[in-house]
Amino acid sequence: MNSLVFARLATRMAVILVGLTTSAHAGPPLICHPIEIGQAKSLPWVDWNRKVSGDYDLKNLTRDTLAILDSSTPVLVRMETLRRATIYARQDPQVAKELLTRLQGRAANSDAAGHPDALAWFDVGYLTETYKQWIGKGEPNPATGLDGYGLIEKAISLRGQDPEMEFAGALVTLKGPENDHQDHVRKAMAGAKNDPLLARNLASNFNRQTISELVTNPPAGRI
């Protein structure tokens, strides 16, 4: 990606991130903004406005989600899979709890075995944050009291350089902390030069804007 194209991408990314920050009425960004994953396999598509699971059997959610996450699935695909899983899980508190518990156990087991798994900790952290955005107050929420962002930071520390995890961190910190948010944005934008799918996500639209503008010049008020 040449410098001119990247500069244009950076400008567009600023617009998107501003859009996500200022457009709370559009819905929670981790839920209402689908992640582009190309032809990669994920859970069956589900519209975030849907109140029922349709033809999908919720008893298979944990099994199906783990089958996708247990492989060497790219981070962007994990983000979209966990987004869809959250939309389904809200329909059944027991399913929601089971999924989060299984992901927590998988990550803890990797630590106990002496081989901490960055992707496993990322999955727990990102699911926690999507639960917080989608499972409403007054509803049973197994993510209550958990620090999902802290787990994403742990995953980034274990993983090393990973622009897609930085992108996740940028989305999760739209409400702050400001310095961490800007750091994630900078690293995600830099990594997009060598990650075409990440670049597509950064240039994608959300509520008539693009994800790029939000991080460079965030407004004073945050969602």
C-alpha cells in the first residue's frame, strides 16, 4: 500500500471512529458494526435486531463457537464470530453463561499448562466486552464485574505485534481510556498497510461514516 493510499485510509478511519463515538443511537458498535471476514467460516449470520434464533439451535452455540475459535482462526474472524455469538446468547441466559465459562476455562487451562494462549485470552476478553454492550441492565449477564479490556491487553502482550488485536482494542476503548485508545488506533492503522482485510475494515462504513475518522479526532463526548 503506497503512502498516498494509506494517507487516504487514515483519513477515512478517522471518520469511522468519530462516527462510532458520536452515533450511540445507531447501537453498540461491537454488536451493530459487522466485521468483514471475506469468505471465512463463522457462525450463521444473524441480524442484531432479531429477537429469536430462527432456524439456529441455541444448544449448539457453545460447541459451534469453540469449533471455530479452536482453530488458527484470524482475529478479525474471531471478532465477528463472538459478535454473532453474543446476539444469539442474549436469547438464553444459560447459553450465555455456558459460552463465557467455557472460554474462561480454556484460557485458564492454557496458563495452568505453562503455555498461555493469547488467542484464548483474547476470546474471553472480547466476548466479555460484547456481552457488556448487548446484554442489558436488569438481564442476567455473566460478564458483570469482569475486565474484558484487561484480558485483551493481556492477549496483546502475549501475542506481540498484532494489528487486528489492536483494532479490537481501539473499538473496545471508544469510551476511553483516551491514551490507550489512541495507541491502539495508531498500531492498527500502521499494521493495515500489510493487512488488506484489516484495511477494508478500517475503511468500512458505520452509520454513514467510516471507522477511520473516529480515532484521529475523537470528540469530547464519548458513547
